[in-house]
Amino acid sequence: MPLPFTDKADADLAACVEMMRGGSKTFFAASRLLPARVRASAIALYAFCRVADDMVDLGDSIERSLQVLTHRLDLIYAGTPMDHVEDRALAVVVQRHQLPRHLLDALLDGFAWDGHERRYDSIEDLHGYAARVAGSVGAMMCWIMGPQQANTLARACELGVAMQLTNIARDVGEDAKLGRVYMPLQWLTEEGIDAQAWLANPVCTPAVKNVVARLLNEADRLYKQSMLGIAELPRDCRSAILSAGLIYAEIGHQLRRNGLDSVNHRSVVSTQRKLVLLLKAKFKSAWVFTQRHPPQPLAGIAYLVEQCQETTARQWAGVNDFPNRDMPQRIEWMLNLFERLERVRLDKSRRTPYRYD
């Protein structure tokens, strides 16, 4: 039976809000545009992701941290979360939205890759990493908002990948201080850069700037492609997701204005500029359109989308599984189904007419 947001859950959510206020400024700014019905779940999800990330980064043992996080997820999905604010809040989200477990497992996989300082030969390999640490979060946000179609989920994953590529381009210097390099090794080799030698003396050269520029160009391509999915989101969610994309893309624009030097400087978007982009997103969200022939998803995110579709198929297969449910559960399931279908019907009736490209 879905858990409601009780007084205790409201207190947990308030604590999650405080976590996100200082930990993820871009998300916190964009979340203000989310409707109330989605905002609570989104903040609870991001709070757990943030705590999990910090636990892996700051823990003494990567393997031990991941074991603990996996166990915590086991309990969350069993409906018996540990006595942590973020676990209790996420348990409500999981039960309310039937959030697929494999998306959170993918996130932990990405944390493991980080912990073991994995490097990536090609941009496709980097897509696979970004799909886990950021594309999975995009898919979870999309799922919580309602659309669970393959194309919409693919665009949400790609938005997450674009954001992660922007992060990598912006944090070249910060990562180097930690002995990490995320830039594709093939690209470095093409520019005559030996990754290990460069880490010993990380300086900003024209060759490094060329690699940073290629990362930003790939991010921009994915921002553009991911925007095709905005029109498939519920109307009241579009401006928040559009604003997140615009703000992250602006980091890349600022990095270009800084001469592509992300070794010695960390590009940031000012609060004033974020407010302008929030307003722009609110206006622009009413004029987004879908496509008749959507592009194929990135190979690196395909497995996330496919497993989401398998989850949806299993849920629909459960329609005929009434013998394993008692009568109150059957009634509750039907009421939830009718409510969901009604939301879909109302959203379609309000949807901006499609423009076919």
C-alpha cells in the first residue's frame, strides 16, 4: 500500500530541502518551478543521491560504502527503510511512483566507477559513465513526473548525460588535483597529450582547451536532442526541466567566455543570470514541440530505457494478478489506475499541438 506523506514524512522532506539548498544550487533553483505534486518526490530523490555520493566519496572503503548503500536500498524497496531522513523520504517516493530499482542500482554503479578512478578511452565509454551517474537521475525524474514512454525516458537520460559532460569540462582542474581524468583518452592522444604525464603537471594548454571544447560541443548536441522530450512532459513540469538544461548549458557558455580554461578557473553562473534563465524557461516552455521521428537514443543509455520498459510491462502484467491481492488492495490498485489515466487524459487535452518536423 502506498505510503502517504504524513507529518513525519513532511518533516523528513523539510530536512531534505535543507540538504539540497546547500548541496545542489542548480537543482534547487530549478526545483522551485516544479509543481507541488512532483517537487516533494524530486527533492527526496536528489537528497538520497547526494548523501549516497558523499558516502562513497568520503568513506574509508568504496566497497563497504556500496555494500551499505545497496543494503539501504534493499530495505527501502521492502518498505522498511533505515532510520535516516533520506531513506524514509525515498521509501515514500518508491512506493508512490513504483520507481524502478535498476535506475538507483545504475547510479551506484557509477559511484563505484568513480571510486575506482576508472578512465574512459572513447566518448562512447564516457557516455556509459555519464548515463549511470546522471542519466539515471534524469530517467528517475521523468518517471516521477509521469511519462514512462521509451522516447521521453531516452531524452531525459540524454539531458543528464549532457549535464555530466558539462561538469567534466568545467572541472578538469579540480579532477586533476584528485588524480582523476575524465576526458576521453583517445581525444587526449589525438592532441598529443599523455594523460599520466599531464596529471603530474596539469597545465592549461591549447591542446587541453581543444579537448574541453569537444566535450562542450558534445554536451550542446545532447542538450539540443534532449529538448525534444520536453514537450512530452506534463505542462506543469516543462519549465523546471527546461530551466535546468538552460542553466547547465550556460556553464559551458561561461567556460567558453573564460577562454576554455577549466584548469585554473571554475566557471560559474551568477545568481542574476540564473534568474534570467528561469524566466526564459518559464516563457519558452509553452513553445516546445515534439518530433514525428525522434532520434535513436545514445548506446550508453539504451539499457536504462529498455529495463524501464520491462518494468512497465511487468506492472501491466500485474493487472490480471488479482488472486494474489486482497480486496482492499484490488480496489486501491483500480483507483490509482483510474487517477493515472485521468491525469494522462487531461494532460493530452491541454497539450500544445504538435509541430512535425
